Amino acid sequence: MAKSKGKMILILPVLLILIGGGVFGAAKMGMIKIPGITPKKLVGMYGNSKMYGDSKDPKLATDTKPKEAPAPKTKPKPVAKKPKPTERIDPALGEEAVAELWSSMDPPKVVAILADWDDTSAAKVLRNMDAKKSAAILTLLDTKRASKITKQIQIQSSRVALN
């Protein structure tokens, strides 16, 4: 009986270790739930796990709806519209339209508008106007500025398109 008692003392701890190891392994793999051992299933890129039911833990999700992004606090700046592919911007048409408009205005009013215009842009419009009207406007401008605009008109008018 002494030998069988010794075998029992040896077999019993081995059996307990095997059973305990099996339970611990099953809990670690998520097969059974043991608090503190079983890992929590977090929401990942493949969805969530409803294995353990609803939880108040915010890291655990039970719904599969994607969360909406919060609304921006400031309004985005408006982006300048690009012309449609079927449209083409022609600056010459714009210059002609402004020239026609300025031709119908009094020269002092046009001079006031020209205060915000650069010399090159002003020359592009003034050369599309009637010479008498352009001259009336240029006489009301500062002499140096009128000279610069006149030189720009000369340069722009001397360009020849090559085909």
C-alpha cells in the first residue's frame, strides 16, 4: 500500500496541473469566460464581438454602426470655382466688357475706380476704349501714373500674334 500511496501523491498533482492548465488555456483563448483571465474583445477593423453580451465599457462595442464624424466648428472657406472643362476663360472678353462699361461712365468716376487697379490691367482696359474717352481719363490721373499706363498701352498694342 505504501507504493500505491506514493503513486497517488504523484498522480494527483499532475492531474490537477493538467486540468487547471486546460481551464486556464481555454479561458485565455476565449473559449470560456473567466474574469481577469479572458481577454476583452475590442472593436477592430473586422467588426466587434458580441461573445460576452453588452458591456458598459466604451472600448467594447455592441453595435456595428459607424460613428458619424463631429460637425466642424467653423465653416470651411469657399473654394474658388474652377471653370468647367467645356468653358474657357478669355481675358480679352472681360477687358472689352469693362471698357464698354467705363466708356459709359464719367471720367472722374473711372479715375476713382482706377485707384485699386494696377497699371497693366488698367492699360488693357483703356486701350479697348475710345481714344478720346481714354485720353480724358488719363488727363485726370497723376502724371507719372498716366505715363506708366500709356507705356503699357504701347507695349500691349505692339504685340503681334504668331500662328
